[in-house]
Amino acid sequence: MQYRKLGGTGLSVSRLCFGALTIGPLQQNMDLRRGAGLIRLALEMGVNFIDTAEIYGCYPYIREALRDFPGDVVIASKSYAHTGEEMKKSLYSGLDLLQRHFIDIFLLHEQESYFTIKGHREALDYLLSARDRGLVRAVGISTHCVAGVRAAACLPEIDVIHPIVNMAGIGIQDGDLGEMLEALSLAHAMGKGIYGMKCLGGGHLIPQTGKALDFVLALPELAAVAVGMQSRAEVIFNVQKFTGGQPDPGLASSLTKQPRRLHVEEWCRGCGNCVEACTAGALRLDGGKVAVNRDLCRLCSYCAAACPEFGLKII
Ligand code: SF4
Ligand code: SF4
């Protein structure tokens, strides 16, 4: 495995980051043993970086995967908290569920621009005070927006940026790939630690997995890339790819035949909660049920968390 310094945070992270979303309740909903086993396999193969979020519901898997693991592991999490009180609750809940004394990286989840960050100022200030007290080591934002990357690049108190980036520009909310790459270059020049997300376009680029991974691995701005993994084969394939090896061709072709999509259950009652939760504009109400625009959907599952009926899932 290759490791990179994450900007000025002092953290050294594996280039392959285990994206926990896919194993948890919003997607595969694996039982604890199976999900933790997958993370543990990645750790034993050299991965030392795990990305999660409060909304993903994945802390128990990570806690179990780390039980008696001898190495140091960097955990990044995120919260939608706006206020200091809400952020304090989020952070302490993470510490409690992970059974740790600190969380390495804590991010404001889905920040769109300078104004969104300004609107979360109290939560950010709480994280900065938590960093001073050693409860977190680095703070930052995750974002699907060019404007979010640009804003965070110019804020000296931000250590880490977790942006969407993939070879097709899928899921960038406010611009194109060229603009995102320019913003990443600025953020890198400002010393930010950057690790990417959605390098497979939320699943749309699975048929071109090798090419899509080569693209992000060639970006010098990215210290690491978070990749969601749902099987031992995927972990092995990604580790082989991120260590510069040539993944087993049989493994590669079996994985590229597994496209995913957002499925709406028959019992959707058309309440519209998910439509509001989708910042990609991929959902609309049609005839009393929700309809998905598959060209816009980046398979992030955030709408699933907003559905009181458990009516949405990635399959
Ligand atoms: S429809 Fe759901 S899964 Fe697709 S982009 Fe919107 S929130 Fe994400
Ligand atoms: S939140 Fe659930 S029930 Fe409401 S419209 Fe969306 S899928 Fe249907």
C-alpha cells in the first residue's frame, strides 16, 4: 500500500480509504460481523484510513473491525450539525460508539459554498475548540461543489477537504470537471489535505472501473480516495489497484458487471421528504410516488436516510 501525507495535518493515510457508507444501513445493511470483517480485511491488507459519517450509521462496524487491531488507523467522520451544541452531540456520540478518545478528522457534511460554511460557523467553531483539546486532530468539509472547495481552500482554519471528483465530473453540483480540478489545485497549493469521493460516479462508472481509478490515482492533489466496498473481491481488487499492481483480470471483469441503482419501494406514499433531501435534484414526485432521474442520481443514499418508510435503497 502507498501512503501520503494528508496536507498539513501530520496524518499519513493510505491512498485507498475504506468508504464505509456501502456496508451500512443506508445501503447493504450487512450484519455486524460481515461488515466489520470487510473493513478488517482492508486493514490487514494495508489500508489505514476509513471514511464514515454520523448519518451512515457505520460506527459499530468500525469499532468491531478495530477490536485488537495492532496498527494505527485514521478515521474521518462528518456531521450535518449547524450549532455548537449539535456538533458537540455528534462528536461525543461518535466517540462513544467508536469507543475512542478522539476522532482523527471531523468534517462539516455537504458544504456548498462560503455561505453554507458561514451558516455552520458555530459548529465549525466547536470543532476547532475540540481540535485544541485533542478530541479531533483535523477539521474540514465534505462537498459536492466547486464553490465549497474554493471557500475551504481560503479558510486557514480548515485542514481537510473531501470533494467529489471523478473522470466524468458526475455529481458536481455547480460546475464541470475542469473547474473542480482548478479548485483542487488551489486547495492543494493552500496546503489542505484532500481526499476524494465518488471516484466511480456513485456506481455509474463501474463499467470503466480501471480507467476511473487510474484517473483519480494520477491526480497529485489527492492524498487518498474513499471507495465504497461491499465484498471481499472488491477489497482485494481495490488494494491491488491502489498498490500499483495489475488486478486479477477475472476479478476485474466480474466487478464491472455489477451496476447499481436507486430503487423505490412500492409502499412509497409520496411524502416528498426524500425530494428535499436530494441536493442533486434527482428526485421528483410523480403520480403520488417519487421518481428518480438516473442521469442526476449519484447513488449517495442520503435520500434513504430521509425516508420514514424505508422506501429507498441502492441495489
Ligand atoms: S436520489 Fe438519493 S441517492 Fe440519488 S443523488 Fe439524490 S440523495 Fe443521492
Ligand atoms: S421519503 Fe419515502 S415515502 Fe416519502 S416520497 Fe420519498 S420514498 Fe416516498
